Amino acid sequence: MKIRPEILDHWPEVRERLPAGFDLEATARLRGAFTRVREIKNAETLLRLALAYGGLGMSLRETCAWAEAGGIARLSDPSLLERLCKAAPWLGDIVAALIAEQAKVSAGRFAGYRLRVLDGTSICHPGADRTTWRLHVGYDLATAQVDQLELTDIHGAENLRRLTYAPGDIVLADRYYARPRDLRPVIDAGADFIVRTGWNS
């Protein structure tokens, strides 16, 4: 594998774009993403490995080789996979904090109702032929920001029970969410929903 110097050189710029006031070390320990110092020396290094693996299209083995060549960390690919799996909730927190920083639209629109959109997307690690993770996102249209974020493995089904609701909420979702047992929690919370549905739903 050929190590491109620019991959190593850009980390200071990436670090500057992290959420202001977001304590990587404290939040990683709180979420169980970073509990011991062995192959990976700190939470920042763990984030760097996650971004290299998830964002550069390298395999686990290539990511480990890249990290060792750059003096970042020295670990095996099974060990890296284990650490990344444990870091999933923490990485989701970082994404949510980044998105929240960009929310500049004032709330209070839509005649007192809060319109919320729920959807999910599949994420595959490099070389996978099927879903590895699912990202479940709740989006508040009034504030133009993500108000709920959850990362699960392949077994985490898309359903309306993943959100919490309050009276005045109107939930918008695709037809995949139009299952009676999943709509019931919305009604019980005093909220309403708009979903696509078919004859067999």
C-alpha cells in the first residue's frame, strides 16, 4: 500500500472543524468508546482511525498499515474493527453535534405544530456486499436541525418507535414505517403522523 502524505497532513484542518466545546476524551469514555489506553493512545486517535477507515475507502488491513506507517497507532485489523464497533454511538454524537452547529433557522413556524421527518439509511463498510450499519435520523423542519440520531447494526429495524414524541408533533415518514404497531406510540403520545401506505399495509 502506498501512503499518501496529504492524508496525514490534513488532520490539523479536520480537527479545527470538530464541534466547538465537544470534549472528545470525556464523551468517548462516557459512551464506552475509549476505556483503556493500549494500541490507541487517546480518543482523538480513535476518531482519526474511524475517519480514515470510513472516509478513505481503505480496508481494515490498509487502515492499520496506514496508521502504523504514519506513527498514529499500531494494532491488528480485528482489534480495529472491535474498537470501531464500540465507538459507533460516540461517532453518532459527533455527527449530531456538527449538524446542530449548522442550525440557524428560527423555530416557531407551522402554526404551532412541530413537523418532524424520520428516515434511515444503510451504511456498508468497504468490501461489504450487504448492510453493515443503519443510521436512523429524526429531523425537525422548524429548526432545520437533526433532533435525534441513532446508529445500529443490521438488526436495527426502521420504525417510528425510535423517536420520542410530544403533543403537537406531526411525523412524516415513508411507507416502510406504516405499520400499525409502530404508529400506536405516536398516537399514545398525543402526536400525529403522515405516512405513505398501500393496500397491504
